[in-house]
Amino acid sequence: MHTYLSDDQIDRMADAAVTTYEVGCDWNGALQAAIEYSLDEYGIRPRKSAALLALKLAKTKWQGRVMAVKRAIANQ
């Protein structure tokens, strides 16, 4: 029987990936962090599609942060 991750769980995996990327600047490390987060927090080894979705969400969140910083700099 397969256990699927919810959207909220994948979003939390993405948050873990963003945090790891912020520290290490390595998307492969961020992907591994997302997988480890799922294993540690939920006891579920995510399917490849769920892990890659978490990574894509993490990259989107990171771009949002970059845009917010650029906007803040431009508005000074």
C-alpha cells in the first residue's frame, strides 16, 4: 500500500529545501533535505515526483525572496 503526501506536507518539504539552499546554495542538497524531511517528519519515503515537486516549489519560493529583496533595494 502506498502512502501519498498531502499538498501541505510537500509544501513543508519545500520549506526545508529552501532553508537548505539558503545555507548551502546547492539545489541537489536541497532536494536531499526535502527527502530527509519527509522521512524524519512523516516516516514516508517520497516518490520521485513528490520530491521534485517540492524542489520546484522551493525554487519558486526562492525566486519570490529574490524578487522581494530586489524590490526593497529599488525602493530605497
